[in-house]
Amino acid sequence: FLKLFEDWRVIEAREHLKLSDGRLEVMEKLSKYMGEGALEVKQMQPLFEKNGWLINPSWADITGQTTYTSLLRSNCIESSKLVDNDRRIDILGYTVGGTVHVVELKRPEKTLSRDDLEQIERYVDWARANLLGSGPDSPKYITGLLIVGKLSSNKAIDGKMQRLAGS
């Protein structure tokens, strides 16, 4: 048994090394994308979808929840003055424990604006009002996460960001 445990430790160490190497490669790719001002939909979104741990270290894979995504998109119609890249919900996931996570990605060169905060706030408000339930398979919690390239130095935007973070 001792030999088996010793061999198992070596196998585990190799697997962790492979995982670390893979994650380092992904982080280098993300850094490159951020430096180049990558395209949100064609480059950033697929990278985050394939590597959910970039959003939350406890996430392994992200599987979009088609039903909730369709409901949010049809009920949270954005203003026609928004550019096309700012009109979609980028990632929506349902995790164990009954939490729906609404994730909105912005371009790496984008500076946080009040409109960005209001966009994710609308998505979360609608989802909380329409998706929460008490059934066994119903979501119990709704969270929102906005990933943006740069924070604003505007104190009013910072104040709204702090209020939303507390919600």
C-alpha cells in the first residue's frame, strides 16, 4: 500500500503540473488579447467560455443555460444607440447550489461607464424578478459580474459600482 500511495503522489503531481501549464498558457493568451484590444465576441468570449476558472476559480467549465439566456435576451432589450457589441449577454451559467450567474464582457480597452453598470443591473434585476423560484430545479440566487478593461476615475461611477457590489 505504501508503494501504491507513493506512486499515486507522483501521478497527482504530474496532473497538477499539466493543469498549471495549461492555465499559464491561457493566462498568457488573455494578457496578449488585453494588450492588443481583442475582439469581444470572437476572441474574449470564447476564451472565457472555455476557461470558466478565469471568471471564478471554482468554475471548471461554463455551460450556458439556453432557456435563461433566451428569456433575458428577449426581455432585456437594449437601447438602439448601443453598439452591437454592447447588446448581448455574454455568458450565463447555472451552478450547483441554484445560482444563475449573468456575466457581461466588455472590450479590454473599454473604460467602465455608468451605462455598463446599468446594463448589468437591468439584467440582474430582471432575472431576480422573473427567474427565482422555490421549485427543486429553480434558481435560488442571481448574481451579475461585469468584466471591463479599465475602471473609471469618476467618483459617481465608483459609488454606483460599490452599491451594486453590495447587492
